[in-house]
Amino acid sequence: MDWAGIAIRFALYLDLMLACGLAAFALTAPAGTARVMPLRAVLVACGCLGLVLSAGGLLVMTAAMAGTTLAQVDRETLTMIVDETPYGAAWTIRMVALVLAVGSASTIRGAEPPPTRIAASAIAFGLAVATLAWGGHGAMSEGALGLLHLGADILHLLAAALWMGSLLGLVLLVARPAARIDAGHLDLSWRALHGFARAGTAAVAIIVVTGVVNGWLIIGPDGMPSLPFTLYGQLLLAKLGAFAAMVGLASLNRFRLTPALGSVASSGAARREIGALRLSLAFEAALGIAVLALVAWLGTLEPVAAAG
């Protein structure tokens, strides 16, 4: 088991998705949201970490492709992977995108930063997230089917990034110390939660549709019956279970906890409602992290071999 590769894939997925989604969340959230969370610091840190993780990921991928250990990877092999493979081209684009993301995020200053600067960061991080598709099963098909598979995988990744990053933004809002929570902050939190409902629903719909397409192209109808009896299938079923639990918590937030907060936000006293939201969002985020860990592991397995 290539645990180093799985760990780097997981960290890279989590890092880039949080940054991309948080920037998108800050761009679409109610006015004043960016002021109450450390947006610039988080985006710059995630961008820098993404550069380091991408460099490590290239080493791991090169060793895997060459059939050698990390210590045996040489400059010529690295150059060949970067210059002559689709993975290398995607890696180069990601590194450029992350440099641009860090640069644009560094300019996000002030109580109300210009939306164009946040949008620039969101686009750059989104491009970096999209390149992750070339490191997984989305790049396994060829021709028109390959374009469909790759496109579905990219949409899947971007929708997941929107969900995960927005969760981070919402957690940052509701996790504010009690001494700093007043009626204004409660109203801002409610409006952010209420506003995310539509975007969250769209993200879930895209994840479901593209997930079905990816599953059909990767496994096919012949592989479905054997899923529970293979490691790949068991991990996939665990991922689907965690995703279903996330959807359940998201529904709880939208239809019960958020309206409950809205009914008392103007009073400035919503300790119980904020506490319930903190707990629910924390569990939802933890499930999202578990899903990404499973995705990182699944990407190292061969579905055909596993199904056989």
C-alpha cells in the first residue's frame, strides 16, 4: 500500500478544495463576511502548502510510474514526466495557478476587499483543483468518452470544493467566541447560512450526477455486483455512506437549524441555536474530510483489477 502517495493526495485534495471553496464562499456571501474571517491568511497559507504538496506529489507519482523508490527518482525522469505526460502538463498548470492564487490572495486587504481580487483567487484555486482530475481515474478513458469522463470528474471536484470550502467559511462564522457574538454577527451568520442553501443544493446535485457518470465509466454494469466483495467497492460504499450522511446534516441545517437561528438572531441571544449549528457543521465537515480521505485511497486502486 502506497501510504505516502495516499497521504499526499489526501492533503492536496483537502488543501486546494478548502481554499477554492472558501474564496468562492467569500465572493458570494453577504457583505461583511470577509471582514470577520482570516480570508487572506488562509488562502495564502493554503496556496503555499499546495505548492509544497504538489512538488511532493510529483515525486511520488514519478516513482510510481518509473517503478522505483523515492530515493531513486532522478532529474531526467522527473523532466520526462513533466514534459511528456498529461499528468506533467496538468502539474505545471497547477503550479502556475497556485503562484497566481497566492499572489492574488496577498492583495486581499481591508474591511471590504474588492470582489475582483477574491474572484481572481477563486478562479486560480479552481484551476488548481481542476488539474487534480489528471491524477485519478478521470484520465483513464480516451476519445470522446475520455472527454466526458474528464469533464465529469472536473465538475465533481469543483462542486465538492465549493461545498467543503463553504463549510469552512460557515464554521469560521459560527465558531466565533461567545464574547464577540452580537446581534449583528448572528444576523450575518444567518444570512450566510440561508444564502448558501441554494449553492449547496446545486453542489449536491452536480456531485450526484457527475458521481453517477464517473461510477458508470469506471466500474460499468458488470462490476456492480462484485463491489461489496472488493476493497475498491467497500471503500466506494463507505464514501457513499459518508456522503449520504453529509446530505442529511446539510438538510438538517437548512430546514431546521438555520430557520431556528433566524427566529432569534435579532435578539442577540442564540446560544443554543449557535451551539447546535456548530455541532452539526463540525460533524458535516468531519464527514467531508473522511470522504476526501477515501477518495485519495480509491485513486490509488485499480477498479478493473479490484472488480475481477
